[in-house]
Amino acid sequence: MIDYGKNLFEGTARYYSQYRPIYSASLIRYLIKKFSLDGKGHMLDLGCGSGQLAFRLSDWFEGIVGIDTEPEMIKEAMRLSKEIRVENIEFFNGDLDKYKVNSNKSFKCVTIAKAFHWMDREKVLETLYGMVSNEGGIAIIDNYSPNKNLLPWQEKVNELVSLWYGNERRAGNSTYSHPTISHQEIVANSKFNLESYQIPTYDQMWSIESIIGNLYSTSYGSKRFLGDNVNSFEQHLKEELLSIEKTGVFKEQINTKVILALKN
């Protein structure tokens, strides 16, 4: 991963597992069909977070490896795997190079969901090329939409985040700016073959609680950045959101793209 300092997602794991939107059934069906998943072979979930995508696909592989550099995420993933009794997922705390030192496993499918932008993308693809089996590939799942028209409630959330957290987007011990070269271009310039697919849009419903919880699940919105202002921030956000929608229920259309790096 690119070095933003240690503890990029410190303090976010519990919120991540509870409040991040689940991956759509359309996405899962697409991956099953695209990679001809049949319960055999192995999957690697790189930047697995607390394991949501790995859990959704656990019935479709002999085994899954989830890798994440944040210790709290791996701890939460392991807790959840025991809770829901999933036994074919191995979670590893560290980066891809560290994992590869002690493993020569071949993977039918690699997923990188909402995490590729944190990584040294060219290096990761180069490393994965030798780890992906022939006719296999990587699914880079991303919903980054810089030109998306924000709804009034989303604009209000962003306004209050800037007010309470500051104008610069934090990332660990540094600040974050999105890569200027697209994921597609990075894949096109690699050894892999590029394809892409747009998952059908769907509506995500939000409550005030889940909006706050999702914010706390992010690297820039970690609760720890608020210090003693947590209650004041939450009260301010609740008041502003209820002034926009008194029911406290908000809707968002989710657009998800799958960028494929295929080894044919």
C-alpha cells in the first residue's frame, strides 16, 4: 500500500462491519458467472476490511484468503467469521508481499473492493500476475463517481464534515488525494487484459444513525479525529439532516463498476 502513515483505518473496524452498505446481489451473481464459480479453487480478497465480500462468496470456493494491513479490521473479520461460522476463510494481517513470502497458492479470482486507490497499483498487478491462475483474474470493484450530482442531504453531510473535520481529507498521518490515472488505464498497461462491467444501479436507504456510522467507518471520518466534539458533531448533523427530511430516512442511488484484469 502507499504510505499514508500507520493506522490508516484505526478505530473504524466496528463501524465498517456494521454500517458499510452490503454488496449487491447483482454484483455477487456477476462474479459467480464471470469466473464460473463452482465451489472449487481459491479466492484472494485484497484489502478485505472486515470481510464482508469474502463472507458473501465463501460458498463458492474451497478456500478464501483475506488480506488487510489494518490489525483492527482483521480482528473484526475473525470475530465475525466465528460468529457466523464460516470456516474456509483465512485472514492475514499485512501486505501482499508479506503474505506471498510464505505462500505459493494460486487464485482463481482476486477481489479488490473499494481499496485499489490505496495501493501501489502497478506493483500490486505485477505481483498478482504470478499468483492468478490461467483463465482467472482480478475484479476491482469501485464506486468512485467524482462527477456525481449530490443530493441535498449529501451536500449537507459534506458541509458539516468540512466544518468539524477540516477542509483537507485526512488519511492516516497524511492527507488524501485520489489518483489522477484511472484504474482502467493502470490495468490496460499491465500484463492483464482489461474488461469492465457496470452493475445495475440500486437504491440504498440511509438512516441518520447509518449515515454517521458509515462516516465513522472511513479513513477521513474516523471518530477519533473529533476528539471531545463527538456529541456536538452528531447533534449538529442530526438537526441539519432532519431539517432536510423530517422522517430521517434518506435514499441514494448506488453505481458500482467492476474493472476486470483477466489472465487469458
